[in-house]
Amino acid sequence: MLTINHICGRAMFGAVVISAVLAGSASAQPLALFDNGRQPTIFDQVIRDQTATADTQDEAQLPARFRRQVVDYPVREAPGTIVIDTPHTYLYYLLGNGRAIRYGIGVGRDGFTWSGVQNVARKTEWPDWTPPADMLQRQPYLPRFMAGGPGNPLGARAMYLGDTVYRIHGTNQPTSIGGHVSSGCIRMTNEDVVDLYDRVQVGAKVVVLPNEQTHMTISPVASNRAMPAAMPVASSTRGRSSGLY
């Protein structure tokens, strides 16, 4: 067992063999934004008011396969589990009965991917961003702190994974979805991360599948999963210009 409590983006190499996953039979219609009945925050209206902005236009231009939709996904994990399909840049939220909601994501760039099993330790709306020390060494021009809000690179929501500082979070760069772009965190469009945030419970299991390339291993990897065989998907070149978070 290897537990890592270190900064997001530190390169460390290991080997794990897990079958990568790709689901089929996707429905043609994207899902509407999930509403759990909670009181909206002052920034939530920003997301709904973005219909005329460039960011929302970028989200609307996502390839169909990266838009939120229900797909067949027959795996032996409990409903409510999250599976990160790193090589195909998908996140699956398991619904049960062989079905899942699939979201397009951005994942770690070369040398910054990782795999293993974590859980959602906490959730934050409109998170602040404090770049870790290793990231500041690589990119000293970054701000030392940025308050949460529409301009924050962590976007509208963050779900923190275990005792690491890796997160599933939103982004103010929706064109990076589908790319291997980050320092290890999982990016979603703001609309998708709000939808996932309202579905996911603290403590939910998160299974991160390895990239085909070298990556680090975090935490024990469950041995009782039965994943379907991988299916080839053309790699995306979207959003390869950034890798700050």
C-alpha cells in the first residue's frame, strides 16, 4: 500500500496493470443539469447566465462524446462510485444496473498521471486556489492565492480525493476537456462539475484507472473489480497548451 500526501503534480513513476474502460451505447441526448433542491449560491447564477459568453459557447462545441450522457457501463462497483478512465478522458458516475453517467474530463499530462483508489474526502463550492510549493517552483509567475469565483482556475466546485491534494474540479478553460493537460487533477466543465457535485456523497469511492503511459500509484488498488476490455478511441489534442492545475 502506498499512501501519498504530497502536492498535486509531483512526478513519481510506478507500474500498475488495470484494464482501461470504454462504454458503448451512449444516449444521443445530453442530460439536464441535476438539481438536488439546495439553495443556490451567489455564483451559481453565473453559470446559468453564461449562455451568451464565450465559455459557454466553447462548452456547447465540445465533441458529442464529451458531453454529459447516460451510457451502458457494466462493472462490479456500487452505485455512487466514480470511475476515472484516464486514457479515454472520461469520468463515470455509476447509477447501478449496468448504467452510468459519463462526463468528458481533462486529466494529467505526460508524467503527471496516477492511478489507484481514493474516496471523496470533502467537497467545496467555488474553491479558493493556493498553488502548492512544487508547482510554484515550476511556474513562479503563478499567484500565491486566488479567491474562489468565476475567474478561479478550479472552477465552480471541487471534490478532494483522500489525503492527497488531487481534486476533481471545474475549469475556466472548457476547451481543455478531452486533453492530457493538468498536473494530476481531474478537470470538468463548470456545468458538469456542478452536476456531479450535487450527486456525489462525501466518502464516495473513486477508482482512477492508469494511463497507458508511465504514472504514479496512489493507495491500494481494488483487486475484485471486473472491468470490460478496453476499446480503442482516437486520442484528443484538445487543450494541450496548459497544465497549471
